[in-house]
Amino acid sequence: MMQITHRIVSADGTGLAVWEAGEPDGRPILLLHGFSQCALCYAAQAASPALARFRLVMPDLRGHGASDKPAAREAYADIARWVEDVSAVIDGLGLHKPLLAGWSHGGRIICQYLAACGDDKLSAVAFLAARLATDPATSKPEAGALIAAMGDDDLAVSLQATIDFVRVCVARPLPQDVLLRFVAFNMLTPPHVRRAMRGQPLTTEAAFARLSVPALIVHGAEDAVIAYEDSVWAHGELPGSTLQVYPGVGHAPFAEDPDRFNADLAAFMDTIG
């Protein structure tokens, strides 16, 4: 069962809701969600017997879920804010050497954090269907158009784009209750937040230069948002990293094939001590 256990205040005063599951005294796994999502996307991890021995820490990013939603564009466009949020959660909860994992945009935030802070406070990182390469060949124009429309102030436009985006995120249709849940928590992210998050620079090169801890890279072979070749490229740039490509899976491997993902994540944790 996952529940909100803490409210952490970041450096600029933004309050972050933090959900937790698993063993409170277990080794920590800090899971960052993606663009317009919230921590509830990790429900299958929170309920997983394979991960029950770990402390799963899942913040709602600023502007998302139950966290504060500042009105100023700079609260999202300034990448230093996202770095400060990660630091605030690690320090505020006293997390000792967590594995820092990030889905999609969450992987971009990991890179921002690494570029600014290095990996001294981490035991490992995990990139889940993350945009890491600058090669335009790995971009997906249809998904990009939907993300842009999600930031429209016209509610009918943004809602339809959100429904379509959630459907594009998976290779096979989601069960109706899961689809409704994903659409519902996506709509908790206001259009002004969605607009301000777009166009953030990639900091992959600086991040990889400072990365010395083990890295797990997971991607679905049928990803229609970020091509899996992006993760193949990142694996080549990170000697010693572990790459898992899931056949028949789209942009949300942890939700589409949770049993495999949970087992892979637990096994990876066991390799890092």
C-alpha cells in the first residue's frame, strides 16, 4: 500500500508530497515519475512482493499530483528548481545512498541532478524510458504534438490530448480502470505547468561525465514516445551499465510488464550491495 507520509519543502518554498511503500527500514529506492504524471503511476511497484523489502520513496514532482503548483513559469523552467527538489527529498528524509530512478522526464531530472551535484549521495541510478540522446531520429513527433496540446488552456483540448497521450504511452490497451486512473492524475497537472516544462535542455553529457555508480537502463521496444534506440545509445555511453529492452512493451515498462520490471529492479539492487 502506498500513502503520503511526508510533505517536504524545497529550497524555493514549494511543498512536495512524498508517497512511500515497502519496508520503512529497507534500502531506499527513490522513484521520480514523468511529465504530467504523479507518484501513483508506481502503484504496481508499491504492491510488489519482489520490492517489499525496500523502502520505496515516490514524490509528486512540483506542479504534479498533491504537490504545490506555483504560478510562476520560472518555478518549472529553471532546472535548478528540480535539482533542489531531489536534494530536498534525499536530505529531508535522511535517505542513505538511494537508488535514484526516473521515468521519461524523471530521467531528465536525474541528469540535471547528476550534472549539478554528482552521485556522491547515490548508490545507483535507473533510467526508465528516458530521453537521453539529442539525436532527432529517436524523437516521436506524434507524442510531441500531444504533449504540446496538453498545455492548451482550452480544457477540451488538453483533456483529449491527455487521453490520447496516455494511450500512446502503452503498446497494448490498458484495462479501463487503469486508463481512467492515469488520465485522472495526469489532469492534476495544470496547463501552465505543462507549458513551462517543455524545452528544458538535456544535460546528458555533463551528467554522464559525473556518473560513477552503477546504472540500470530499461526501455520498451515498442515505445511510441521515446524510441528505445535512445537507451541503446546511452548504454553504449555508459560502460558497465545494464540494459533491459522489453519486447512488446511501450513507454511505461514498469506498468505494462510490472512483474518483469519489479524482478529486474530487485535483482539490480542486489548487485549493488
